[in-house]
Amino acid sequence: MKKILFLISISSFAIMTNAQTWVSVGGGLNNSVYSHTELNNELYVSVKPSYNTSKLLKWDGSVWTTLCTGDYNKKLITYNNQIYCAYWDSIYRCIIAKFNGSAWNIIGISNPISSQFNPNYFLAMEVYNNELYVASGFTTMNGISANRIAKWNNSTWSAVGNGLNAQAIWLLSHNNILYAAGEFDQAGNISAKNIAKWDGSNWSSLGSGLLPNYPGSRLGSRYGGMKFLNNKLYVSGRYYHGPSGSVAWITDSITVWDGLNWNVVGINEPLNLKGYTIMTMYNNKLFFTLSNTNGNFLKIWDGNNWSIDTIINNIIDTTRVYDFFVFNNELYMAGEICVNNCTKNEGIVKFYYPNQSIIDYNSELSGVSIYPNPASKNITIEFKNILEINTIFVVYDITGRKVMENQLNSGESKYEMNTEKLESGVYFYKLQADKSYNGKIIISK
């Protein structure tokens, strides 16, 4: 039996493990992405083509589809297998709407606030106990008294106890408890400095609250968030110090609640940032975006130690990061974002963060030709000798996720594979015949 001779030459997989790369999703959108949600394993985003206009787009893993267009920037969430949004209209009323497949149907309208520059202008949404909770600066929703927070049970609106005495910027549901964080210092009838929890019936505080050593501080920016890691609650945010309406100085802090006490694990000092910190959970670690005059960074917390990744090498500018999330086990950043040569606003990018536990791709084949490489629509796999056994050709992305698998039958010497569904980036192939062989493919569109 003839044997195919494969000469193995060493290449450096370490290049990729140390050179994390952001890539556009579907070729980029050339518009800012404001918010996202997920439904039926598909990604939905609210795109901001211009001031006070928006589009709802769907990403099915291959192409973007525009579902509807309309006014105003919309914050998205999925509730009862339907997509909902929240936004402010031209007279500064909070509008809640449900997507019917082609258009938005309004289900809730709040009282107006003074202007979009009012600190109560931010919006938060979360699903808790099979109800949709919405928080902002309103005091009524559909005519029902609701101090800064209201809930929707798929048919009617109602108050959440006595509500809050100021804006809640973030909401988080965890282990049958709803957490709220924001500018308030009272929840219901109890004192709660910038953070409180709701058990479905009553509000209660979490110790002395956020940054108790700064009595005049207030959590006043949508940039940040709340996440649980190892049963501890982490809160990242921007704090304004000084009387309401003035700013003495600004700090960006990351604090953690262990069930008894608050501790600072982050910055807690004045910073001059171009963007702000936003966090998400990825690979059982907390990932934070951080932009300053030295560049754009990922700051990572594993529950015990901080690590700062090297400068994200191909992010030129993140003018604003509006959303930072994980979808299908991959890390996404959305907002006003440029990559590579910054020829356009990508809107949304995906991060290849290598996991060194995947197959050790450190060999190239010289008994096989793969061309063109880089490729865009198709690649051809050509063998120097006719295959005498069936061969499996598998393609992985840089995270180790299998994205394609094909069988090459014995008797063949050439095989053409369609790569149109693969996004731009670096991929690794595994050719499994009498032995396993590995190599690298670059997709460029």
C-alpha cells in the first residue's frame, strides 16, 4: 500500500496565543451598536445609524438581516420568547415595546422627565420571577405609580414595593433575588446606599452599601455593571463625588460583596479614561474593558488575582463601548469601534482569546497543498498522492471550537471546500488519516 509522505515543519502557534485578535462580525456594520439580546440561538442588536434613529438587526451566524427601522436608541431584552425594547422618546418619556416580527408594539409609556441630560435618563431591564422589570427616572408607568422601577407580567404593569428614591442604572437577577444599583440611597422604606435587593416582596440593603467612605458619592454612569463570580457580587461603576449637579472628582471602582462586607478590588482612584469600564463573565473570569491614554486593555479578574492583557493590538479606538457580552461561548464588544486600519465603525467585533488546552497546532503539511491561503470563498485541498484511505478534514477556530468537518474519500487527490460561512480570521485544520496532521488557514474577506 502506498503511503502519503507528510514532511512536518515547525511553525509557531505561540504567535497566536500571544496575539489576541478582534475581528468584525459579518464584515462589520459601519454603524454603532447600542444593545444586544439573544433568541433561539440568534443574536439581535440595536444599531444606531444616526442620532435618534435605530435599526433592529439579526445575526444568524452567517449574515445580518435588517428586521425593522425606527426612531431612537433601543435597549433590548428577551422575555417570554419575545424581544422587548426600552427607549426615550422626543418628550423624554420611557417607552417599552414588544417586537411582533416586523414592528414594535408599545406596551408601556412613563411620565416624561425634564430632558435627556437628566441623570435619570438611563435605562435598565431584567427578567425576574417570570416578570420583566424596568428601571429609570420615571415615577409612573402607564398611569400606575411606580417610583423609578416597574414590572410587567405580560399583561399589566405594577409597582415594585415603594420603589427607589433615585435612578437604578443596573438590574441583575441571581438565585431568586433581584439586585438594583444606581444613584439611590433609599429602597422602599429602608436606607440603601447605591445598591439594594428585592426578594419579590420586600427591599433590603447590602451592608453599608457602595463606597461608604464617600458619603456624597453617587453611582452615575451606565458604564459598568453587576456580575456574580464564585458566589460573590461584583459591582463595577463610575462614581461622581460632590453635591448633586456638580462633580468634585470621579473614580472608577470595582467592589465585591461577600455576603457580609464590601471590599474594593479595583481602581478606586481618579482616572482619565477615554471609554469607561464595562464587565462581563467569560471562561469563569470577569473581563473588563479599560481605555486610557496608553491604549485599550482587557483587565481580567479570576476571583483572586488581576491580570492585564497586553494592549489589544488591533483596536485603534473604542470611542464608546456600549455593550460587552458573551454569545455562543465567544466574547463580543459593541459600540463605536474601529479595528485594524480603522477604515469604518465596525459596530460589533468578536474576540479570539486563545485557549492553550486545544489541539497543539504546531505543524504544517508539505505533503498537502491548501490554496488559496488566505482564502475568501473556497479553498482547495490537493494531495501529492491519491488517498488510499478515507480522511477526515476538520476546521477549528482559534478558541478550539469546531466550525467545519468534511470527509475526503479514498481515491481522491483534490477536494474543494466552501468557506463562505467562515468569518475573517485565523483557523486551524486537523487532517486525520493514518495519523493526525495540523495546519493553519487564514480567511480574509
